[in-house]
Amino acid sequence: MSTFQTVKGFRDFFPEECARRNYIFDTWRAVARRYGFMEYEGPLVESTDLYRKKSGDEITNQLYCFLDKAKREISLRPEITPSLARMVTARQRDFKKPIKWFQIGPCFRYEEPQEGRSREFIQFNADILGDSSPATSAELIALAIDVMLEFGVSADDFIIRLSNREIWNTFLADKNIAAEHMQTFLQIIDKIERARPEETEKKLAPIGLTLAEVRAFMAAADENHPAFAALRENLTARGLWQHIRIDATIVRGLAYYTGTVFEVFDLKHGLRALAGGGSYDKLCALMSDGHVDLPAAGFAMGDVVLGILLKKTPGAQMKLTEALLAASSIDAFVVVADEAQRLHALAAVQALRAVGIRIDYSFGSQKVGKQFQAAEDRKARFAIVFGAEYPEVVIKNLVARSQSSVPAANLVDEVQKLLQEPAIGPLIA
Amino acid sequence: MSTFQTVKGFRDFFPEECARRNYIFDTWRAVARRYGFMEYEGPLVESTDLYRKKSGDEITNQLYCFLDKAKREISLRPEITPSLARMVTARQRDFKKPIKWFQIGPCFRYEEPQEGRSREFIQFNADILGDSSPATSAELIALAIDVMLEFGVSADDFIIRLSNREIWNTFLADKNIAAEHMQTFLQIIDKIERARPEETEKKLAPIGLTLAEVRAFMAAADENHPAFAALRENLTARGLWQHIRIDATIVRGLAYYTGTVFEVFDLKHGLRALAGGGSYDKLCALMSDGHVDLPAAGFAMGDVVLGILLKKTPGAQMKLTEALLAASSIDAFVVVADEAQRLHALAAVQALRAVGIRIDYSFGSQKVGKQFQAAEDRKARFAIVFGAEYPEVVIKNLVARSQSSVPAANLVDEVQKLLQEPAIGPLIA
């Protein structure tokens, strides 16, 4: 029993949750590196002005913002993109274009915690700066797809909803509607699936549009629309177009997206979006007061909804379970059956660890049965027994229930050899 | 040029610094796992009361503490130990003892930034709870030593300064000095090496001690002192005692240590301590208002001083450089020499990545020379050229300056095979 609690919306990562978190990190990192992305990280705290510059004053409602002891206005970061824009625009000449960078780390938003949403969450961000071609969006969408597949989430389990804000520009231009209505209009589209039709109709009227004509346009905006031609060709060549569904209602809430926009959705559980992103060609110029004008695109995937999906998806669950077992197990447990051999056992512990073998043992005198129990608890594959027969050491295979004996001098070599054999259980052996 | 700066004392991790950070994380993690430690993580934000409970009201001077929008007093964590005590005491029945846990993550202190000290820093923490024997301290000290060795910092480069607060208890008892003077006395000892002798003498007088008798005791407290017998036996059996220097001035500033205390110091550059720790048997009881009484010991190692040492130590620098190269390089760069083959090249990019090979390529049409330049910039080992000879694909070894040709259908197998060969430069081949 503890006197203290976690702060509302914050999380403890006990070893099992931490191993789950690490598995998610490792998977994100491995796939991003295959794609030639380089990892970076920004600070967890930035000046509040950085976020105001990007998102306007209202953003502070959702920020953990405060004054430090020198009265600086600072905030826990709610997202990484403003830091990325700050970093890249500060040193853009140092990096070859396109810049392909990814980042993994916590973000903070002062929102009401609920399923799939906590006040602290971890994001994977992948961004490409310095290239505005559809190949950039294709590379990012392919990465998002491959991340999902790597987690064991299959084509039956998720879909990429894809759109391009420019199709709505064209639509409004065709209807002779002023560009100033764009933001309002996109906000209506963003909510069109959840809002009642009468409500949407009422909001469209002042712009001079009807729900029927919007719906007709949406239905026509399919994968044959020229806005998607280059992306389609690219992702088809990679064998990934099957994961795409054109969906003109995807506009992404944030004002700063400029072209392609996409979200990753699960197909079976009605969860929130797993990831979302798109191109944001004007952000670097905005954040650098026009000094650095770099086109950009990127997406973010959070750990919370993803974690829920992994638990609900059998193929993903299996990979996760394997990873958790690997993280929580050790290679061998050294059993001191005869206390007179403890110092020899300690020397062996050290020698085995020195070659990278994961070893645990009991710190003090304990009955042999208890030590074997500890070996099982730690999911050790082998027990290495130092008893009266020393300098002979007994190696027990706790999976195959077999055993062998080896002179202490050969122990490290022998254990290394045994660990390279596949682990076979007693039923198979 | 960017309009914004990092907040004072906070750090950007551009790709090279991030790779250096990841190398430090990976090394900490690998060695801790060899020792059978399990990873956990606490929240970055805790209630300010948690830190007051452990360290008293003055701690708030060094805290990033603030009120959230619901007027909760919360703080960015200055260290992990209070969170660890909170977590373990809340669920101690769920875990077999001894609990061997480690953690890696950022901490925050509002201090004046200077060499080796920033306001945000990353710590590696290893703790053992539920066992108060000297074997616990031995395991932690062995871990600290092996971490240093794994970084390529050798016995010539670092030392563990070891002491035990109990030797001072005995000293004071022998001198018939009341236990209430212990904390004041330890603070004098803590500063004895940096303070002028007259000053120390003046501070010792009210307790009824002279500098001469303190110095005489310190000189006598060598490795033969019975307080170190069990530790010495244990670490000698592991071949690690050579790294230890008994130093009675090591008491650790923090009030909560109860027995063994140690610090890791470099031997050549006069840097601040690289790590420090000891046993703190009463903290769990304090943090749980007496509900859970678990002995404990642990240490923390920061990334800042360590990072400086790695750069200054040739053996460590070499390992670091290798790790940075591995992190920044890719396996192969796909060169599109004939744009008519781009879609075939994209299919190959996808197929190669699918088996885990790190691949990059140019997003749009580019002169072949520029693409080869990009391959070199990305430190690719191979260039895979899609030209007019397709479906034959040319594989150029950019290290050995050799080349071969392979049908596209066999490309993935062939590249996998080539990557398993050791990389040999042109001078050797």
C-alpha cells in the first residue's frame, strides 16, 4: 500500500508494461531504420510561444504550460512537429535533402482521460522535409503500412484512409466559393460523418453549398481521381495499394496540412485513429518567419490506441507475447547447492555475464528447491548447479528436462553452445 | 535560421547526438539485462508532495514544480527513486524478492547549467529491493563496473570509491557523540576534501571532534575494515575488487542512505562523479507511512558526465564511433539509372525492406552520379542499379569497389547473402 498515487492521466510502466512499451518502440525503430529514416529527439519542454506560433492562442487550453522560476513561459510538449520545424530550420544547411527523420517520445495534453486517450502518451513521428513530390507521401504511407504489418496487424485488420485537401480546393473553386471559406468548410467535412445531416446542411448553407452536392462530390472522389494518380502508381508498384481507401472526409483537424492527408484505422474494433498525417508545406516558413521554406510531410502514431489494438488482434498478440517472454526471461539461473562453492559460483556468474549471457542467482544461502523455483519464476532456460561435485558443474535444461555435467573451466563455452541450440520442450524431445 | 531557441538547460538531439544517446541507452540496457534486472519506467510528472515527503520542503527550490489547470501541485521528476518507492510499495506483493529493476529516462532539475550539468538529463537507475545483505551492494557495484567496462572505459580510466555510513556510526559511538549529530557530521565529511582545514576544524568543534582524529580514522578505514569484508570477498571472487578504492569521505549528500555508499569516478579528467548510490533501507517505509518496510539499494548514472568521458577516452571513443556509424548507415541505396524502371525499383525497395534490409533511394528523377553521391552520403554498403539492362540488376559494392549482376527475381536473396559477408575495403581486397 502506498500513500501516493500517480497524477491523473499519467502512467506507471511496471516491468510487463515497460516490456510492451519497449516492444512497440523497437518495432517502430526497426521499420523506420529499414526505410532509411534517422532518429532525432527534441526537448520535452519548449517555450510556450513555439506552440502559440504554430497553433494560435487557443492551444494553451490543452497545454501543460507554466512559468519557471525565472518567469519563462514554458510548456510540456503536446507534439513534436514544432520542435522539428525549429530544429530543421535552425540547421537546415547541415543536412542533405530530403531529410528523413523519425522520433519516439512522450507528449502531454491536458485533456480529459478516456479510453485511448491519456494526458501523457508516446508518439512515433516520421517526417520528410525538402521534397514535395507525391513520392514523399508514398514513402510515409508505405512506412505506416509496414509498421502495422510488422506488428502482426494484417490487411484484414487495418486500412489507410487517404485524401488530399487539394481536391476540396478544386471543388470550392468549381463552385465559385471564396478561398476564405476553406477552413470553415474543412471543419464541416471533418465532422460530416459524426454530425446529423440537418446540422451539416445548416452549416453549409452560409457558404452557399448543399449537403447533396458535397456528398455527390465525395462519392466521385474515388481512387481514379487524378489527385491520387501518382500515389496510386507508386504504392501499387510496392504492392501496398490494397491497404488504401480513398475517403474525402479525411481532412485532419489541424489547419496546417496542405495536400495529402491520411489516417490509419482499425477495421474491427471501431477504435480512434491509430495514426494520422499528411503534407504541411508551409510550416517551416511560418516557424522561421519566412527564412527557411521547406516542403514537408509526416505522420504520428500514438502508443495508446495501438496498444489496445495489439491486445485485440490475435496475430499481433502472438508477436507481443513472444517479445514479452524474451524481455522477462533470463538465459540461466546459477544454483548454489553447496555454500562452500559460492565464490566459485560468483566467478562463474561474472564470466557468463561477461560474454553477454543473462544470469541470475540467489544472493544468500537458500534451499536448492527454492533456488530452482526462482529459476522457473525467472523463466530461465538453464539451471547451472554448483554443488559438492565441483569442479564438475551440472547444467540442467529446464525446458527439455535434460541435464549434463561439465568441468567448471569449460562452463562458459558449453553454455554458449547450448544457448545456440533451439529451445525444445519435453513434449517434443 | 529559426525564430525560436531551446529553453535554457534543455537539449536538442539531432541525429548524431540521438545515435550517441541511443548507444548509451543500449549499453545500459544490455548490461542490466545480463544481470537479470527488469526494466520499468515511472511517469515524468508526479505530485510535488511525493518529493517533499522524501526530501523535505527545500527540495522545491530545485524542482520544476507548478500548478496544473485543476490546481494540482505537480513536478517534473528530479529523480526516479520516489516513483520507484511509490510503485513498489503499491504492488510489492506482486513481485518476487529481491526485486531487481532498472530504468532509463529523463529527469529535471532547476539548477544553473554548467559543464556536466544541464536542467534536463537522462539517468540510468538500477535498484534492488527486498534484500539487505552485502550481496545486494556487491551486485550493484559489479553492475556499475561492468557498465563502465562495456563502454570501453578500462580499469585505468575509472574507480569505484566505496564507503559505508555505518563506519561513521561506530566512530561517533566510540567517541561518545550523540546520534543526533550524525547528519551534520556527515555533511562535514561530505565536504572535507573541498573545504579548507580551518573551516572543517571550526565545524567539527561544536560536535566535540578534531580534524586530526577524523583524519586518523579515515586513514585507518581501509579495505581491511570489517565493514567491507563481505563485499570484498564477493567482488574479489568476481575479479572486480581491483576497481574499488575505499574512501571514507564518500557519504553521498542525500540524507536517506543507510549503509554502503559508492560513487564512480574517472581517474584522468577530474570530472564530476559518473554515478553514485548506496543502500537506503528506510525509504519504502517512509514513503508508505510504515505500511511496507523493504530494504533497498541502488545507484544512478547520468548521461551528461558519461558522455564527456566517452569522448575523452580512446577505447570508449572507438566503440562509440562504431555505434554511430552503424546507426547512420544504410545497407543499400537503390539507383534508378533509367526512369522507365522506377516502378520495378520501387517493388525491389519494398521487397528488400520487407526482409529487414535498410534501403534508401531518390524520390524523383536524378542524374546517376547524384544518386551515387547520395549512396555515399548515406554510407550505403551497396548500390543496386536499375538501368536499361533490367531485368538484370547491377549490385555495386561501394566499399570493395566491385560489382556483380543478378536477375531481379534473385535480388533479395543475393543482397541478403552479400550482407552476411564481412565488409572489406578496396585496400584489403
